Amino acid sequence: MGEQTKVYAPDGAVGSPAAAPAPPVPVLTGKRIGILDNAKPNAGALLERLAQRLVSRTGAVLGLVETKNAALAAPDEVIARLQSEVDLVLAGSAD
Amino acid sequence: MTGDAPLLLDLTEDDPCALMQLYDEHGWGDGLPMVPPTPQRVETMLAGTDPDDKIAVLPPRSGIATRRVIAINAVLAGCEPAQLPVVVAAVRALASPELNVRGVNATTHCAAPLLIVHGDVAESAGYNSGLGAFGPGNRANASTGRAVRLILMHVAGARPGPGDASTQGGPAKYSYCVAENTARSPWGGYAASVGVESASAVTLHCGEAPHNVHDMESSDPAPILDKVASAMATLGQNNAPISSSEYFVALCPEHAAVCASAGWTRGHVSSYLFNRATLPVAELRRAFGLRAWAPWQQALADDDRVSMTEHPDNIKVLVVGGAGKHSSVIPSWGMTKSVTVAVDVQ
């Protein structure tokens, strides 16, 4: 048995965290729903169906549908349009 | 950790098995034994360079890769100090926006960053560019590639599951480093061909493990390169639906010599492969409902053939390996571009 020693942790510090998600919207009635379709197979159909169900059950309205590449971040102008035109966004689907 | 300096932990003894047990408790390590990163070993690795020099911030964890943190992972991987400048350059390249390391870590694809070492440092730091260059048996290749992977896992947070969604993973995710055989390249070094005029450089290309191309008999370029084109033109690669994707073609010295002795330049090889690595448009349309193709490719008719990439410049050619007649093709993940940067050998 050797002597106790010290070793470094390998992970290093964490930089500025990514932007935190907005708080949940407590009541959807009258709110505008956006879709950010990441173009994965069936993502558009899944998100649109989900939005339709929310619209029919809560009185929300479908405000905007945008498409982005799944492998890249959404362009700034897409994020800006969503920020200005809707209250919540349904986003993303995996493979 | 969230402070500026890495944490120091108590290790029961200076032993790889003890380290694995300690690191397992934190979810660190790649599953293989590692060299304990004691302060003394890390200081030796740093060789007097500034430990707090911030080299990059790596997603998805937003981990800060200082020179000290890079040195810690280089020690873990088994690197020698001569290899640290190569690892540091690789981390700089990882942070280039066009490489899209966030996507590389997040994808379900098996992509791993292939690190290619060019120029003087390949020789001075002991990298293998000859026989078996992609394989085991050389400390510099094995440990440098492993250090890059450990940095991705520890600093970037690319652990299978929360930070790396690869469906099957892949052996290239353990260690993937090779040196260019510049001495046997009839076209000079690769880095200079993409505008990096430095005595030493590295390239990162995020793609699959090498696909072998075997031609024992041809004394003309075309039959050899037709086999390369055949390895490129398959439906299973991400290059098929993503036309901006690159290929790296690692010709063995003998195949490269056949091409050069016929008067073919590096550009001629790329152009030939661009024209020969094709598939029927109808077959690709049947295979992929979603195609990230260039507009000119989208306009082709079903009975046309289409190149596997939208431009010959996306086919990158260099020389790797020793005696024998086996070359290789390294397809891309797709939504990434290779990056070549100078190595600052201090």
C-alpha cells in the first residue's frame, strides 16, 4: 500500500451558463403558441399535432411555425421572431 | 466544479486502479486505466507555460479548458510534455464555430474528431505517420487522441447519455489521432494546401472511423481512385443526404505515388473523385425524404447521377501510412467543417 496523494479533478470550471428557459406559462387561454420544427423525421407532424391539441383544450392560438436545422442552433432572426410573436414555443424532436 | 482552479482530491495511493475507483465515483474516465494527475505530473506536463491561459470553452457543459485542465487530461491519457502543444492546438480547433462541436457531441451519429498532426511536431513529438499509423503501438498517437476524448468527456461534458447521444458510439471515440506522412507525400503537406503556412499544425475532421480501400494491382490512378470512389458512394453515410459534407481521403504512399507519377495533383485527385463518387438521383431520393442538398443538386432529374458532395474542395486528400497498398476514406458526420490550426511549439 502506497502513501496517500493528491490528484486533480479533470473537469475544470464551468463558464457562463446558457440562457435559462423562460418560466412556465400558468394559463394558456388566449396565449400564442409557436412551433420550432427541427426537421427531424416526423418532428413537424408531432409538434403540430401537439399544438392542435393544446389549442382545442385550452383556447390558445397557433401563432407561428418556424423550421431549423437539427444539427445547428436556430438563427438569431428565427429566435427574434418567436420572441416577438408567441408566448411559448414547442421545440425539437430527437431521431 | 465551479471555481477557477481545478479541485484537488485525496487519492489513497498513487496507483491507476485507485484513481479509477475515485474517478468512477464522479463519473469521470473512459473505462481504461489512467495515469494519476498529481500536481507534480501536471506541472511537468505544463513545462513552464501559463496554467491559467484560457484556451476554449466547450459545449454542452460550457467547461473552461485552461492550459492546466488540458494538461491534467493529457497526464491522465498518458501523454508526454512534448505532446501537450498538439493537444492544446486540438482544443483550439475544437472550439472553432465551423467545427460545431456542440452538434458533434449531441448527435446520434458515431462521429469522433479525427486529429491529424502535420509538420515538424509530428516528428519531434514522436507521432507515427507510417506503418499502422491509425492503429496501436505508438504512445504519441494513442495518448494524444485519448487526451482529446477525455477533454470532450470531462470538460465539454460529452459522456454517453447526458452529453453524447451517439446511438452505438464507436472505437474512434476512444482515441483517434494520426500523423500525415509528409515525407512520402508527392504534393507537400496538407496544412499548407489549405492555407496554414506553419511548421507544425493540426487538423480536426469529425467523422467516421476509416473505411479501407484495397488496390494491389493498378499502375494507373483511375482504377485505384475508382475503388476510393466506390467506398465514398454508399447510402449509409451522412454525406449522402448532406451535400456540404467533407471526405478525408488518406492515400497510402504507394497509391499517392501512382497518382503523382501520372502527373496528377492533389486537386486532380479531388476532381476525379467528385466525378466518380456518384449515385443515381432516384436512388438517393428514394432513400432520403429529407436531403440537405445544394440547389443545383435538388434540380437534377431522377435519371441523373449526383456527386456525394457538392464541391470537389470538400474532398480532402493527404498521405498516411507505410508500405503496402491500402488507403482509406473517412466520411463526415455532416454538419461540420474540418479545421486546421497552427501548433505553437514552445
